[in-house]
Amino acid sequence: MEVSQLFPILKLPFVALWNVIRSMGMKETIDLSFTSKKLVTIIKSIPIADPEITLEIRPAEQPPLFPEETFQPLTMTEKFQKKTKSKDGKLDGKNMSIEYLEYICALFRNEISTLLINVNTSTPVLTSLLIWMNDRQPVLTSCLIYGDCKDHEIIDRFFEERIFSIRQLCFKLKLPPDTKPLNFESLEMEEFVVRTMDVTDSIPNWITVDSVLTSNSITMGIGASPFTGTDLNRIIKGWINGNNPRMEYFRVGVKRCNRQSLLDGIEFEKRETTVKRMYIAENKNYKIQRPIKKRTISGGYDIRRNDGTVATFQLLHSPQSPRALIELSLASKKCRLIIKSIKIPNPGVDFKLVTSEEISQGKNDAREHYLQKHFDILTKCLKLRTYDIDGEDITVEFGRAWAEYVCDLFGSGISSFIFNSSIPGLDLPGLSKWIKNRQSGSKMRLCRLYGDCKNTDNISLFFGARTFSINHLSIQLKFSSGVTPINFGILDMDEFDARTEDMPYIPNWITVESVLTSNCVRMWIGPCTFTTTDLNRIIKGWISGNNPRLEMVHAAVKPFDGHPLFEGIECERRDFDLLRNSNGMVKREVMIRGGFDIVGHDGTVATFKIKNRRWNDKVLWDFYLVVWKNGY
Amino acid sequence: MSVEPEVPIVQVEEVRENPVLYKIISSDNHVFTISEHAVKLSKTLWDLITNLGLTAENALDNPIPVENVNGKNMETIVQFCERHKYDEEEPEYTNYIREFVLPEWDRQLLSIDNEELFQLILATNYLDIQKLMDYCCRVIGDMAKDKTPEELRIIYGIPTDAEDDALERSASDSPGPSG
């Protein structure tokens, strides 16, 4: 290799050298350690809080569980052998040996934290690994056993031979129908998670009730089980009798459940669905995705353990896959009638209009195939030949007919309407009227507009004609510089979310009147032309009670002279050290440091604040107004 | 309480057209001006300014000599600090520092030859600018991607164990200062 210039890292100040090594990935750091003993000593001296060592064992011919670009665990395959470093010292990631693992654990001064086991791994690889791990570590943080399971010899062997305890055990398996119950020994882990397994197929008999009754897990999330109502009844009674005092959350999927058998002999108190209680799982540092972080329980059956602890159980109906039902509905008129008679809660009919380019770019997208297939069947079945079909594309008219069919089948409205506003000739007012006529009072969960927007007139006509309710309006438009403000009518949705920032300028796409007349709970407004006077009006508007529902409004604006912002506003400046959280938009929590407190006409306190940030090559100011509905 | 016009939001005054400026003189006598918010990114310079009691009134009349940093590096440092002066404070990295993404602007700024980068790190270390240090270190760490240990040895100028041993032996064999 030719190197034009070397970079002598050993001549760097020690802190800089540490930082250089800490900025490398685990594989690079391991390779660096092979260069000299001195580097091994340096790497071992770096203060790294808790380096995570993840090991995957799998057959060589099977792909890794995670795409390599997203996650690269160390890998051991059945080519495993007791080999030392290769001649040039390069680590052969596909042939990890016990010696290497020993070396790596010593280098990072840690144990294996996560183990991924492909269920088709060879027995010698698993056994050697378990002997080594049993000997050196008492605890494994996370373990995931995955793959297409033809027999469960490897799983049984794993539970027979491992001695170390596991904090989180996860299965992601495809099991054959004749699977016998797995021998877990004892499920003593803090978290037991089983993913996959579709309840529409026959569920193999892979787990017994006794495995649950004798377990000591805090959280159990079992995707699909062969359990019956009687089994669940035993599990509930087991908890009441104190068989697992650590249990906090248990969820299991069953194919069918007799409510009478479920409740038989159980003393319970039925709670109304208006009673909402939230369970928040303790934060744990597991590598594998958890089955629950928090969940709101509406109603349910309260039960009480002998020691006075109260728990709630619920039986929730998870619908069959809507896609499978649609397939079935196309088989015959009788099938359609049967499906129509089934009450399916929240089937979620999404109506999406995309451009031809988007379809051609997504050739591997299953949705295209699905729509094309149904286009053929539905055209034949419902005699939709009169609709204008342009080549392989599905027209808006066809989309509407298809949405009508699905909504009629499930007896529901359209739950989301997503469209690319740059589709040429899109009749948005017409669509708005169509939705209005067919929604009949049901609220649309999501309306999202995206794409390039050169002219806002058509969008204004869409919102001008709108009378149907929207829960969440998402504007993801890339506005041209000369656009005029959209006439939104009254913004009455819970969430108004417009955070597109991928523009070199600040477009004039929304007026302050849209905010002042709105009734939104949360508004996230991306770069806009609001002035200091506009923000002053928003603050004053809230103080005078123009929107009692408001919890948060954000607007990204150009920097301005700060003084008119405060004109006529009574406020109290809070210390910079004061940190307060507000639950903001979906997946977004707003943290307010300091700011200015104001009091609304009803005594509610809110805080407004401006923060600087860089945007393209300019500076933007983020204006926040957060209302402390529940105190702070 | 109504807020006095003289007490705007903290950040407001920093974006005004006439921020407080300081003068810095590099080791080769180049003079640089830097805004107050930018100079705060350097713990060394800000401590110096505080200790010298420089204020908005006298800052430009009292240039700060920095003898350990040449004009070329100082220019890069000033550009960096001005660019990042409004950044939010970031949490300290207690584990790996791989999590952050190096912005394209900074990658361009740090696309300099290795000798210059080395000198820039020394200057950054002296001026105690944490963010620039992290960014420089990321650039150097990225050189290790897809390299074998032997290639890493060459890129980073790492002596072999035998060379290290020989160096140690010659150091212990050579007479000490007292002869």
C-alpha cells in the first residue's frame, strides 16, 4: 500500500489519541490493536463506559440477521476453528475463534453483552461457545435466537448447556407445525420476548402453560401461543396466588379464547374504558427491541393478589390481516357479505396518491404488485373497465373506486389520505368533496401532503372545501420561493405538523391568522415568514384565550430585533438552569431551558422562548410556546 | 412583571450586527478578530479574556497574543468557532464518540494534509476547543476504515514490537544526564 503521508497518532497528546481511538468502530479498534503491544496497552487504558460486544453465530451460507451497513456484530460460523492471528494479523470476522473472543473481551475489558444465535448453527460451534461463556461470565444481557427452525435441537441444547443467566431472551423463529414444547428449563430472565408467528396460521405447540407458571420474568411478550382460555385462566390465577412476584407485564397472542373459561373462578372488578392507566416499563439497557416501553390501558379487569397488589388484564381482539380479508372478499359475493358482517375495529384504510415516477422507483415495493394484482381482479369483478386506465398506472378514479370498495367492505371511513401535491391535474377540490361525502362523520387519522409545491392555490381549494375532521395534518411540501400563503380554513386538528426545511429560502406559506384562529393542540411550523410582531400576537392571543386546547406551538423564523416581541406582555424570566419537559409532537419531546413564563386568562402557565440554530448557511430562530397543562 | 427593552432573550444580542469582538495575534503575527460567542468555544482563550478583564469597550485595543498557534491554524480555528458559535451544548461522550455525524462543512474545512491536521490538533488541544478536537479526531479515526492492521501501521506510523523493544533497549543503554 502506498501512503503519501502518514499520521503519527502516537505523537498526539494522550487525550487526542484516546479520542481518535474512541472515534473508530469496534472492528477498526481490534485491527489497530494488532499493530503492536503498545497499542493494546493504550486501548486498554481508554475510559470507555461500557463497550458492547455483540456476537452472532450462524451457518456461513446464511446471511447475518442485521444488514451489515446498520449493525456489525462479531461473527462466528461453523468454519470456526482454534486459529491464531492470520499471517498479516488481520482479523477474519467470518471465522471468529474462542482465542479471538478472549482477546477482544480482554481488550475492551468486558464480557459478551449480546448473543445472536441462528437456530441452524452447528452444534460444535454452540457447545464450544457455551463452555467458554459458562466459564467466564455469570450474566448475558441479551440473547436472540432466530431463524427457520426445522428441529429445536440447538435450542434445547442451548438451555441444557448454558449456566450463565440471561437478562433478556428473545425468539424470532419460524417453527414447523409439529413442533413440540421447547425445553426452557426455567424462564428466570427479566424479559422474555417472542416475535413473529402469525395467528392466522396454525400455531405450533411450542410453549406450555407450566413454562409461564414457573417463570420469574418481569416482562413477557409472547407473539403467538397455543394457549386456550383455560390456560390463560391458570396464568391469571397463578399470579393471584403469588407464583411470580416480579411479574409486571404479560402479553400473549392466542388464536381464540373463550371468555367464560378465561374468567372462571376469578374475582375481578370490571373497569370502564374511560378509566385510563399507563404502565411504564423501567428503562433497561437491552440491545434487542423491547416488547413494551409504555402502554395506556383503557378499562380492563382489575384483580388483586394476596399481598394487596392490583393488576389489570384485558382481552383485546387483534383483527385478521385486512389484506387477507380483501383477498377473500374478491372470491365471491357471499364472501364479501360474510366479511361485511364482521365488525373489524380500526381496519385502517389508507388512500395514497403517488406519481408514476414514485411507482417506477419503487419496483420492489410489494404495494405496487399488490395494487396491480387487485387492479386486474377488481376491474374484472366489479366491472370498472369504464375508468380511464393509463398504461400500467392506476388512475385517481380507480384509486377512489378501490378505496370505496375497501371502506364499504370494512364499514369504515378513510383513515389516512396521503398525496403528492405535484401530481399533474390533480382535482384536489373534487377529492375534498368526495371525502366529505363519504366520511359521514368519521375522523380521518392522518392527512399528509408532500412533494414540490410551486403554487398553493390548488391546496387552498382543497382545504377551503374541507368539512371532514382530521386528527393529524402533516405538510411535507417543498415550497417554491414565490408561493402565497395557503388558505387552510380553520386549523382544528389535534396535530399540525409542517417541518420541511429542505429549502434554500424561507417561503411565505402560512399566515399568522391561521395560527391565531386555530384550535390545534400542537403546532409545529417549519421555516416561515413570521415577524416579531406576529409572534407577539401569538403570545397575546394565547394569553387572551383564543385557543384553550393549545399545548405547544413552534415556529422557525428569521432572526429579528427582540424588543417588539415583549410589547404589552407580562412575563417572568426564568433561570437558564431551569429545565422543563413537555410531551410534544409524536416522538418529539420538547425540553425548555429557562424561557419566559406567562399566565393565561384562566390562570394556566405557559413559557415562550427563542433558540438559535444554524440552518443552511444562515441562522434560524426556533420560537416555542409551551403550555403547562399539568403543571411542570 | 414587564420585561425591560434592555433585557432581551439571551441569544438575541448575539445575532445583532455589532457583536463584541476580540483581537487575537498568532505566533507569526497575523491578527484575527473573533466574536464573543465564538471565542467562548475555546476554554483557554475565554479564561484568558476573563482573567485579563477585557470588556466590550477595551477588547479591540488589547489584542491577545497566542504564541503556540500559527496564522494558518488560527484562521481555521476562527472559522470553525464562528460557524459553531450558536450550536446547542452537546452532552459529553462517555462511551464511543462515533454517534455524531461529521457535518459536510466541517469535513471540507478539515480536508487538509496530515501535517497540517496534526498541527491543528495540537493548537486545538492548547486552546481547549472540545468540539473541534472531536471533529479532528473523527477525521483521523475514519482513516482506519477497511484497512488491515499492516496498513494501519503504515498510515499511523506505528512501530512494530521489535522496533519498540529496540528503542527501549537503546534508551536504557544510553548514559543518563549524570553520565
